[in-house]
Amino acid sequence: RSQFDAATITVDIPEAVAVSADQRLRVLLRSLIDNAIVHNDSPKPTVQIRATTTESTVHLEVIDDGPGIPREERAVVTGQTEITPLNHGSGLGLWLVKWLTDSYGGQLEIETTDSGSVVRVRLGRARSPSPSSS
């Protein structure tokens, strides 16, 4: 927030959500938030970070109101299009997100709508620690 003072960033994540990840999760989220703001052509970009859960997974979403991620870029990063010397994507941010998501055994989905982009990262939910017996 301090780097992008004109942006509005909202967070809607339940308090008790824990994922099977390490400190690199911060890099993954920061990369998604930075991309959502830097590539937004609005003078006051908005980004929403939210999480929903199932019994075994956490679905993180980073939603922006920017111009969207080009189809070609989405297809290359998600593996829908073969990487070639002429078709390889243009930036490192989404590649980093993809690599980190894969390293956690998660899944990455990218959707562009009329009102911006939604990047979904599905990760395994961390098990609750067992109560210690005394």
C-alpha cells in the first residue's frame, strides 16, 4: 500500500485460514498485487484479495479492475499454448506466480472479464496442529 498510495487494496480473508506454503507465498501475492496495479491504466486502481475454503483447499483470488491480461499471455502461462521462441509471454511476474503455485502443488487459473482480471491460486489447506497432551 505504501508503494501505490493511489490504489485501493481490500482484503477479505477469514482469520483462521492457513495454507500449506512457506514464506514464498508473500512473494506470490506481492507479485499478483504489483501486476494488478502496475498494469492498470486507471489513475485509482482497485485490487481485491479474497480467500474461500473447502475442507482440503484454499482458493485465493486477486481481482483487479484493469484492462485484463491478454489471452496470449494467459494461454502461455497456464500451459494452454506451447512455448516457442516467438510465443513465450512478455513478463516474469506471472511466470513467478505459476512456478511458486506449482512448487506448492497448487493450481493457477487466470480469467479476464469486462471489468478486469481474476487470478485464482488454489493451494492445499494446512492441517490444524494437534492439541498437545500433557
